[in-house]
Amino acid sequence: MGAQRAEIISARVIVTCPGRNFVTLRIETRDGVYGLGDATLNGRERAVVSYLEDHVIPCLIGRDAHRIEDIWQYLYKGAYWRRGPVTMSAIAAVDMALWDIKGKIAGLPVYQLLGGASREGCMVYGHANGATIEETIENAIAHVEQGYRAVRLQSGAPGLKATYGVAKAGERYEPADGALPTESLWSTEKYLRSVAPLLEKGREALGWDVHLLHDIHHRLTPIEAGRLGKELEPFRPFWLEDPTPAENQAGFRLIRQHTTAPIAVGEIFNTIWDAKQLIEEQLIDYVRATVVHAGGLTHLRRIAALADLYQVRTGCHGATDLSPVSMAAALHFGLSVPNFGIQELMPHTKETDAVFPHAYRYADGMMHPGDAPGLGVDIDEALAGRYEYKRAYLPVARLEDGTVFNW
Ligand code: GCO
Ligand code: MG
């Protein structure tokens, strides 16, 4: 039964570090068609490599690459141990590679297989940051000059030596910065004093036609977040991201009671269960779950479908720790889903782009996945082989009295 078969004959994991670590799964069929999937889990990369090599790949050999849903269910339910970032990143890598293969066999870009384009392109937001508000605004102006319609503003705060989202002088922002975790001190009070002036200056300098975003990176309590949201309302933020850790989804009710500032959450979500209450109770406006950490296109579409019922839109995570394979997958997804909101864009380095040649493109604040069959991303394995894996950790934050806090 079923005339079309694309037998998987091999699968392997490629680890490379063109400036930062990336883990890529390459699945190949008997006819020599191959697909790529991103399996990068920042700071815990080798756990996913082992999960794939030791536990997933042996189960893939001999299967029909066309049966994407069946393989997804097999890997999810078949493991018995469900969910979690390592498992879901591994499943995501398989899922992306299979969609890539299906697209190549069909001769169609993946977004066509997902129902076709629902829009002309995906609006992206860029990252403006600086040690001071002035530097951040300067950087934001440079983004607007490059055509960005949406910019995320992050700046250092007086009295804080380091903070989330701000690059070290003269460098690009790259959070996984140490062979052991670096530590920085955090003060909620100092931070809170710095945000309204940042957004106020942002509006003064950039006007009202640019969307302004801000990432709180899980560092407030719900009531603190409610207060900040209220304070920022006059500056009409596009969203406030990760205002508080989202393990306790009901906690977001408290934020909603106090502010109409739109809320975006979900870059660390793995499955629909992490977002279910947030979506069903309309406690958020944007869900940031992404292809690689939330089980691939197959599962992310399910999250988007639930979100659509409640007028929650997508806003996929797109930091540099998500490889170009993920970026491509996110763009095929974003172009096709009805409730697309915005896509994060933190451009990769030239070195990374050279390892992963791709069809997606940026123009005027928008991105398009391109029309190459499949995901439209390749890997230059010879080049990838020149960059050896380098252990790198995300930082750890402590309160000024030494208590471990949320980074
Ligand atoms: C974002 C994120 C990132 C994460 C990083 C962790 O909004 O892009 O918060 O900066 O911290 O992806 O690996
Ligand atoms: Mg974030």
C-alpha cells in the first residue's frame, strides 16, 4: 500500500562552531535526497547529539521519510518519556529534515506544502542595544535606516555592570560566552528605573511608525511586570517579552489585571502544554515557541492552530543560537500560518552564513524563505568540519546579595 516511499538509509549529526556551536541532523533517502534539521540547544548541545545518535537515528533507518506525522508520533509517544528541551529539539531536527526531504521530492518550497503563502513576507524585528540609552537609540536608528519596521530596545542600566541583551563594547551580542558560566549581578530596582526612560527616548527619536519591543528575560514577578507594563503603556510597546518565568502559567493573570501592554512568551517552551493555559485564558498576545525547541514544524503548527482560536499570534524566537536551518523553517512556517505576528531576526555572522548557504532573504524589514525546493538551506560540510565544537555556557545571574536568580 502507498506507492510513494522514500526509505531513510542513513542519518548523521554534524557539529560545527563557526563562531558559535550548531548541531545539524542530516537524513538521507535511498534515492540520494537529503534533508537538514537544526538540533541546537544552546549550552547543552552535546546532550541532543547523544539523544539523536544513541537513541533516535537507529529507529529512523528503514522508515519512510514521507510519513512525517507518524515518525513524529513514534518518537514522541514511543520514548515513553515525553517533552523536555533535549527530546523536543531532537524530534524537531528529524521533523525539519523530513519536511526538507518532502519538499525536495515534490520540487516545492516547504511553505507550499504547508498551505501556501498567507502573506507577501514575514515582518522581522531587529535587536538594538547599547550600554546606555543613548547608544541603544543610536543603534535603533541604524536599524530603521536599514528598513526595519520593528526594533527591540535593550540597554544597560545605571549601577548594573552587565545585563541581558547588551553586547560587550565593540562585540556582537552573543549570550553563550564562557567555557564555564559567567556570572553577573542583578537588581530589579535598578533595572525597573531604566526601562520607561528607554522606551520614552525611543519614541522621541523614532516616532510612532516603528514597532518597539522589549525583552524582560524572565526577571520580574507578575506584580512587578504589571507595574512596568502600566508604566510603559503611553509608549505603546509592540510587546513585552518574558515578563516573568512561565512555569506557572496562571501567574500571568496578575499581569493582565494590571496592564494592557501586549505580552509575548515562549522561547523556552517545548510543547503545546507549556502554552495551553496562557493561550486558552488569553493571558498572552504572542507565542514565541520556535521550530527547533518545540518539536519541529509539525508541532509548532499545532501550537499556532490553538493560538489562532484565541487571537494569539506567533512571534518565533530567532536568536543566533538557532541555526539558519531553523530560520528557514521559521520563515516557511511564518509565511504560511494565518496568525503570524512577527519573526525575531538576529543576523548570523558571515562565517555561519558561509557554512549554511540559504535561499531566504531580507528586504525592507521583511523576510522571505525563498522558493528553493524544501527548506532552502544547505550545509558546506568541508567548511563545517574546520570549526571544532567549543564548550560554551549561557551566563548565570545572582542578586546583589549572592542569591541565584533567573538569567
Ligand atoms: C531572545 C532570547 C535570547 C536567548 C538566547 C538563549 O529573545 O532572542 O531571549 O537572547 O537568551 O537565545 O540561548
Ligand atoms: Mg527573549
